[in-house]
Amino acid sequence: MKFSVLISVYKKDNPLFLKKALDSIYFSQSLKPDEVVLIVDGPIGLDLQKIIESYNNKLPKKILKVFWLNENKGLGYALNFGLINCKNDIIARMDSDDISKPNRFKEQLNFLQSNPNIDIVGSLLEEFNEEIGDLGKKRLVPETHKAIFKFAKLRSPMNHPTVMFKKNSVLSSGNYKTDLLFWEDYSLWIDMLQNGKKFHNLQKTLLYFRVDNLNMIKKRRGLQYAINELKFATRAFKIG
């Protein structure tokens, strides 16, 4: 079964981290995607441009599709736009600084094929800072749909960079919100759950998640974060 990988990159991303992320989703994978959709969210520096150009040359013809947005619109907008432009119904998400394990896509695709009632499958992840294994910390999420539904009332039930989902299931639930910074994924999971979509998390670590604590703290403070947090909480409350 063919599938796409959806990534967004913007000017503050690290070129070396992007290279490692791209390597992990194609050259290191036991099951390779037939399409990688990369959304460049606004102007980026020359070093990032060079990485993208090098992969255009290294990957087989027509595998990499790059869309250049004129201005930085935010992750929700970039993913909303990118998902619409993926050609396959099965789409895997990936962040520009994480590393997928070599068996990630094979494990998830096999699960979706064996469980056609499931709309989205995620996994556990292992956090790291500079080198894989340096933190020894996993981010756990519940396994079954029933447990995920219950967990979602308290916090996000999916590790966003690990998910693989059906495009039509996301589109019929409203796609990523374009006006909700920092809460794009959690909001989408709520919409999908409310829309009757079925969830599952493999109880395996299929991705290494890069943790930048200083940058994370900066993102999660200030007026803009508070406004979007209130917007998300209000919306979540209204839909129960």
C-alpha cells in the first residue's frame, strides 16, 4: 500500500536535524514512502534550502514534493495545506527534528491493513536531547480506542510526530485548524473522536523525539500562548 509522509519546516529549524529526519523516513526505512510532502512555512535560510535541494537530487524522481509558502503561517496552516496536497490516502506525520525508527512505517501500515476499522495509529516515543538514549525517557500513551477517548478529556492522547492516519478521516473531521497555534494536534484528535473515528496506539517506541527544553519553555509562555490556550480550552469545553 502506498503512503505519504507530511513534514513542515520553518526558518528556525536546524538544517542538520532536518537532514537526519529526512534520512530516517526514507534511506533508513525498511518500508519507504512513495511520496514525501515538505511544506516550507515562510522564508528560510540558505543552509535549510541546501538540505532541501540536496534531497531533491538524492531521492528518486517525483518522491519529494516541496511547497514554498510566501510567509510563515504556523504549523496548523502548513499541515492543513500539506495534507490536502498529499496524493495518498495513508499519511504519516513527521517533525523536522525527530528520527523515525527503521521499522516505523512497516509496523504502522501492517497494523492499519490488519485493522481496517482504525483511522489513526500512533506509538510511544523516546525523548532525547543531543544523542539518542541520553535522557532514557519515554512518552507513554494509551493503547485502545476506549482508553484513548477517556484520556483525551485530560490531555492529548497521541504523540503527534508518531501518527499515521487516513487522509479522508482527517478531512471529514475538519482537517488541522489553521487559527489555533500550539494546539493543532490535540484539537484535531478531539474533532476526530467526536466524529466517530477510531484510534489506536502501538505500545512500541517507533520514534526518537528531540527535546529542546529551553525553546519549549520560550514557546509556552507569553500572551500569544495564553490566548491560544484559552481559545483551545473554550472550544474543547463547548463540544464537551
